[in-house]
Amino acid sequence: MFRAFFLSLLFSGFSQAQKYTPVNEVAPMVPREFRAAWVACVYNIDWPSQKGMGADTQQAEMRAILDRMALMKMNAIIFQVRPNADAVYQSRLEPWSHWISGTQGRSPGYDPLAYCIQQAHARGIEVHAWFNPFRALPNSKIPTAKNHVVRTHPSVIRDFKSYKWMDPSNAFTQHRALSVIMDVVNRYDVDGIHIDDYFYPYPDVDPQGRAKQDFPDGKTPAARRAASDGFVKSMYSQVKAKKPWVRVGISPFGIWRPGVPAGTTATIDAYHHLAADSRKWLQQGWCDYLSPQLYWRIQSPQSFSRLLAWWRSQGTRPVWPGIAAARINSSEDPGRPASEIVNQVSLTRTLGSNYVGHVFWSMKSLMANKGGISNELVKKFYQEPALVPPMPWANRKLPQTPKVLAAGSKGNLNVVWSPVPGCSQYAIQVRVGRNWRLSSITRGTKMIVKGMPDAVAVSAVDRYGNTSHPRVLGKL
């Protein structure tokens, strides 16, 4: 039935088709690498460029970001959907974000998260929904809607510096954050859930690393860490219970503790000041990937390479570091060349034994091609697409091998295949001479390959990233 139906699609309009038939040949493993960037809405860092713009303009900007990602052969967007107890999507729990519509509680006229998912998936890009779990407001002067948490539950709000913060150890705060996350997991086809480094807020510190402010909750640092641990563990278990293929990622401060590993200096102690025992979360398997923010140079007291090697030795789950392309020729790091970022990306492929990958802070720097970094990435690292690595700790079962038909005409190869249950993507490899390459990753069941390769292979990819054995066809 498959053959009869697809033959009519395959050969319609072609009088002299070059047929391809199954061959006894093994295609190489499909390349894998997590290639992602953060897209922040807070302060309109990445998207939208201004709050209050019309829906059409916002959507055009989103498409431009995803088009650039697709052109660069990146495969994941980490999209901020909850900047400060608000929503960049239709929510019954929290008000619309003012970073989108211009006024908190006012709809932008469409659902940005739903639009991002639709557009990203059409380009073969995963969407990881990024939440800030406890920040109520980054600036206490921001006007709030009637249903914002600072007005509905003022008893859980703590003032700290210019922030308003939901007390992380409070039962309501944790329940609210988990409810918000699970609401998105339940209603949206996201590929990942992502939380950042803001557990407890960053204090100002003196040169000796002593905090100038203490979070006003009356708790000890150990009690705060226990609260953070409980939240992370609950979040992971709840997401996995509902949709075990959804990846849970965390991007903590890049240094676990000052002096670790030896030779590393820092005034912020994330373990003590932020109640973030992120090494524990990695070791306990309470995340599917960790993206420590390693924003420093390779040659520095906070050495990128030293830190990456240390992080990747702390557990078996992937460590895909945050890389600060935004600091190229910046006031934060004057004179930083794009070559520094190129060298860091190279190190993510060689240091440690976990699956390779990296995340850029932030997409704005790739859109601007700061220092030519986007061009360099395409030239040196992203010559062909890559699948997001699998999650063997969640599921190891390989999907079925698809049935495939292929025929070439007028210099192009038409390939069609049967849909495989449980699979959202398909990897198409082609061979010219002796050289195999990954041509594309698609969510469809047909495609046109430019040129007439000597062989083509199609593999099914399930939601966990597992790939089937490839079906290989060659010229008659």
C-alpha cells in the first residue's frame, strides 16, 4: 500500500526517472551536537526588539531569528517564556508579559510561544521553554496587572535590592512555579523545559566575597539550598512523569564554588549566596543537561577550559556550556576577539566524554554577527546539520526503520518515506563517491535532494533523539 501510494507521488511528472533501490551498505552515524542560543524577552534583549510592537512585526522578528538559526544549521532555541512571574503565552495563571505587549496583562494579539513552536518545528529546530522560577520583578517600579503575584500574594514577596522576589522556600512559591511549568508542558508541544541561574538573587559582594545584603527570609544558607534542591527534584520528576521525552535543562552560574576547580577565583559563591548546589543536581540526574554559564576567556582566572573539563567530570549527563558571544568587543571584555569564541566552541567538542554541545548568550550577538562570529561558526563548525543528542537514560529503544522510495530526474533526487510511529523527525544522509554527509533533518515524509547522489539513507528520529537503523538506497 505504501509503495503504490508513494510511487504515484514519486514518479508523477517524470518521464525518465533514475530509480534507486535498497543496497547492502551501512551509512555512518548521524552527526550529533546541541547547537542552541538563548532568546531573552526581559528588557527586550533578544526578542521582541521593542515592547508594544504589533503582532505582525513581532512575528517577523521571530521568523528572522529562526531563519538565521536554520541557515546556520543550529537546532534549538531556548525561548524565555516567564521573565518575571508573567507569561509570553496564553496563561490562566499569570498575566501577559509587558515586555511583549507593553502593558502587563494586555494580550499581544496572538500566542508567541505557540507561534515560536510552529515556526521552529517547521525548520527542524527544537523549542526549550525558559522560565525564571522565583523572580517577581527585576525592578520594583514596573507596573503590574491585578493578577500579578506581587498583588495577589504579597505575603510571599521579598524586597531585595531593586528586585521583588518570591520567597523560594515558601510552599506557595514552589507550587506556583511548578504549576506554571507543568501548564506549559501539558498544553504546548515543547521539546524542553529550561530554568536559569536566578534561584536566590545575586547580592552585591565585597572583595572578600562577603554579601552586602542578606535575603530577608530568616533562613540559613543550608535551608535555602534544601529548598532549591527540593524544587529542582520536583520539577524534574513532574516533567518526566507527564512527558518523559521533554528535556529538562538548567543554566547555573558557571562556578560551583570559588576555588573549584583549583586555581579558579570568584567573589560570588553560587552554592552559598544563590543556594544553587548545581553540581548535586547534575550528579543526582535531576536534569537532562546542564549549561553552566562559562562566559570567561580560556586564559583567565575563571578559565573556560578548566571549568568545562571540571563540570564534565562531575556527572554522566551532558554539560553544554553557555558561551558569551555577546562579549565579543564588548564593554564587559574589551578587545575580546571572535577567535576566542571559535576556540571555545572547538573545546566543547574535545573536552570530556559527554555528548557535545553548547549554548550561546545570546541570539542577538549571532543576529548581529559580532566580530564575524556567525560566519566563522558556519565555516568551521556548522558545515552540515546535526541532531540533538539522545537521552539513553530516559529511553534506549530504537524506532522502526522507515520504508523509503527514491528516484531522480532533472538533476534532483525525490525521496519519500513512510511515517514511523513515535517519530517527529527524519535524518536524510547522502553519499557522493565515498563521502557521506547529513543533508537535512525534517519533520515531513518527503523531500527533494539537489543533485543526484550515489546513495541516500533515511533514519527515523524519535522524541528522545534515538535514531532507527537507516534505510539505504543506491542507483540502479
